[in-house]
Amino acid sequence: MKTPWKTEKWFTSPWNFEQEVASGFQFPPANQIKIHDITLRDGEQQARYFYTFEDKIRIAKALADAGVHRIESRDAGGFEK
């Protein structure tokens, strides 16, 4: 079975590829799509896991290089350097 939702580089929910779901997709032209990433905010909400300051900078740079329009991080009060 072909699995377009999973490669060595990325994973998304297989439900996104179900005909019942995908038939309702109505996307604007690619140059009008804006990407909002919450990796730096929600990524640390897992038990016993945190990003170092260097991790956050590296991740933010990679997301910016990938063309992400908005990168959301934890609030400054929860940030430890």
C-alpha cells in the first residue's frame, strides 16, 4: 500500500488522504498560503522534554529558511536560557 503521508523526511495524518476528507479541500493559490508553525510552543509541552536556547535558534532558523511565515514560541516567562 502506498503511504503518501509518511516519508523519511515528514509525516502527516493519513486521514488527510481519505477521499471523504480530501474532496472538501479548497486551497487558494500556493503563493497565497501562509504557514503558521507552533513547534517551539507545543513541542515543549511533552513530559520531560525541553529545547535548549541553541535548539530553539536552530529550529527557528530552519523554519524561516523553509518559508514559514509565522513562528510561535513559548512566552518569555517560560523561556530558560
